Amino acid sequence: MAVSMQRRCPVGGNGLWAALLCLGCRLLLPAGASSLGAAGEAAAPPHRRFEYKYSFKGPHLVQADGSVPFWVHTGNAIPSADQIRITPSLKSQRGSVWTKTKSIFEYWEVEVTFRVTGRGRIGADGLAIWFTEGQGLEGPVFGAADTWNGVGIFFDSFDNDGKKNNPSIIVVGNNGKLFYDHQNDGSTQALASCQRDFRNKPYPVRAKITYYQKTLTVMINNGFTPDKEDYEFCAKVENMILPSQGYFGISAATGGLADDHDVLSFLTFQLTEPGKEAPVPEVEIPEKDKEKYQEEFEHFQQELDKKKEEFQKDHPDMQGQPADDFYETVSDRELRQIFEGQNRIHLEIKQLNRQLDMILDEQRKYVSAVTEEITRRGAGIPGQQGQVSQQELDTIVKTQEEVLRQVNEMKNSMGDTLRLVSGVQHPGSAGGLYETTQHFNDIKEHLHIVKRDIEHLVQRNMPSNEKPKCPELPPFPSCLSTTHFFIFVAVQTVLFIGYIMYRSQQEAAAKKFF
């Protein structure tokens, strides 16, 4: 569909300039639009599909027998749960890992995460990422075979040619007939290279290698930041023809100097051009593999049945119970914790209610005693003095009645709180999350009221002019007089001098026999 991009030319003063401007717009806009459309079509990204059979990543990287699924390791490579140590930091070590099967896709992208660490300022020899027609399990080129057919991306950490251009990253292609030039660090055979220091970085180094439309691109994350997408351009090789099918691998080697070469992950993606369908992998499983898997399944099923029978014999009381009842879900655990907390609140409130009952009984006894005393004194002491005492006693009685009233209010408040908590504990009485939240807010408010009333009672019962005083300590008894002390010291001195004299006489007598 054509898009009209004509504009009306302005009319008025400066007509010549306006006409020229209008003509330029008409001539340039269609060409720019067409160039933008062509660039948009050329920049369409390829479709990426993860290929798990050509990838590995921790954790749980290694199986029980020490092997890595879909990969084979040779030499001094040591697989572990989180990574594969291609070579340890020992002299003259070689190791490599390779895919077991060839890739069936033409274009690909690999993302490799690794660490190269060593104690020295200079390391050796380096690490290599491969895509070759055959598996280069062992050899002199960074732990892999020479005269390969494919491409190798070398992370060379040792300066063999003395040009002080290492550590460096080199892209070397081979058609299966060339021998790698170790003396010159492959500089005579390099298709592209860049200098990057990848040793002893705070974060793992990441390399993204893309082969798409016969162009090989190498992007590097130097490991200075934790950002996984912080890549920068390293090298690019155009018009590069690689085998349509091949093996992915990674190898490393050490020499007189040594580094730890650890690979944390190797992720492979198939790239498909827009508008093309990806090749369908083989769906059918060979008959031999089917029979093998069927036998393994039957064997595991028999073992499981035997274990079930043994468990039922050992636990006859647990027969017929579903296995799910023995495990607690997250929601069940949260509900259990909520109800346990409510039960603790309920017990605390009941304990506080009992204490309030005891306080109320004491206050009632005290009021009764004061009332009796008022009656007795009012009958026995007439006159002005009796009237003054009567006023004081009336004040005391009113104060105690006020205290009694406040205690009753506290008791009622605690009863309401207890009733609310009991209602929350029963699911049938709860009307949803909102009501439960409202109950907890009411409980909180009642507890604040109880606290405030208790503080008020304490302040009211304590007279303002009376301040609590600490009890005075009794005088410290003197267990030893001065005379006894000097006598004790004199006796000790005499005994010590006598012991010294006795020991000297014994030593003098012993010397006479020698």
C-alpha cells in the first residue's frame, strides 16, 4: 500500500526559497522511506531456540556416575555439581568436554560462562571454544586435536611470541590441513582477534559466539560487573563457511605456568532465518532404545512395588492412608501458625482475667473492712473530731469504690476480648478476612485500654508525696580486729622462719655424706 507523502507548498513572501524547499521534500522523502524499509527488513532478528542436548549448566550438572548428560569429558577435566574444571592449576594439564552428537542446524549461537584464575601475574596456556566436524578429544592445541575442520576461538593467556599482546582472543579457522602456529600465538593464521584480559576477574567472564548467515561474531563480557548482558564487541569474520553439522566443545591446557580453567555453563541456541521453518528433530526413537527404556521402566516398577510391600509390612498401622496426608502444604502451615498464635493470645488473656478477678476480690474485702471501720468509729467517737475522721474515711471509701468500678470495667473489657478471640478461632464464626482483621484490631484496642487502666490504678494508689526508698544496708560486721590480725601475721612469720631454718639444717646434714 503506497503512502502519500506530498505536502502543500507555502505561498507568500520568499516564494523561490519555498518552492525549492518543497521540491527537495518531494525528491528526498520517498527515497528515505524506501531505505528505511529495506533496513528494517535486513535487521529482522533470527528465531532462537534453546538446544538442551548441546548445553550444560549447574546446579546438579553431574549424574550419579560422574558423567555430564549429552557430553563426554576427557583428560584432566573434573565435572562437579556447579561447574566443570577443564584443567586444575597444575603444570602440564590438558582436558576437554565435547558433545556426544553432531548438531543438525546450520546457524547457531553459544553463550559460555567461565573463570580463569591463577595465583601468578601471568597464566598459561589458555582455553578454547570449538565447533568442528569431528571431536578433538585430545591434542596439543589448548588440550584439543590439531588439524581440525571448523573454527576455534582461543583465549590465549601466555605470550609465546614475546610481543606483549596477551591475554588475547583469537579466531582461527581450519580446513583440516593446517597445523596451529604455537610459536607466534596463531597470529599468522588468525582471522580476527582482540586483546581482553580474562584472568582473575571479580565476576565470571561471558563469551557470546554467533554464527549467522555465514558471519561469525564474538562478543565478550569482561566480568567487571554482574550484568549478564553487558557485552562488548571483540571480533567479526564475514564470508566464513563452516561444516553444516559438527560438534561443540571446550578445552584448556597448562604448561610451565598454570591456571584453573572452570566452565560454569555452555548454552547453545539454534538460529533460524525469519520466514524459514526450523528443521524438525527426529521424533521416532530406535527400536533398540525403546526396548532398553522399556526394560529399565519395568525394572524400576518392580523395585518400587517391592519397596511398597516392605513398607506396608513394617508399618501395618499406616495402610490405607494417602501419602499426601504426611506432608504439610504452605497454606496449612500458615493456618497452623495463625491458630497457634491465637491460642497463645487466648491463654494470656485468660491468665490476665484470673488476675483481675483476684484483684477484684481483694478490693471488695478491703472496701468491706473500711466500711466496718467507718461504722465502728462513727458510733464510738462523737463531735468535731469524729466528723473529720468521717470525711477522711468517706474519701477513702469513694476512692476504693472508684477503683472497684475501674476494675469491673477492666474485667468486662477482658471478657469482650476473650470472646472475640474465641470467635476468631472458630472458622464458622468468622466472616472472612475483613472480620478477622477487625477482631485483631479490637483485641489490640482492648489490650491498650487494659494497660492504660492499670497504669492509672498504679499512679492513683501511690501517694504523690511518698516516694519509694531503697532499704538501708546494715552496718558491715567486723569479723577480725586489729590485734588479732597482727598476732596472726607474727605467728605466720615465725612458722615460715622456722621452716627455712629446718630445711637449711637438713641440707647441711645431707652434704656431709658426699
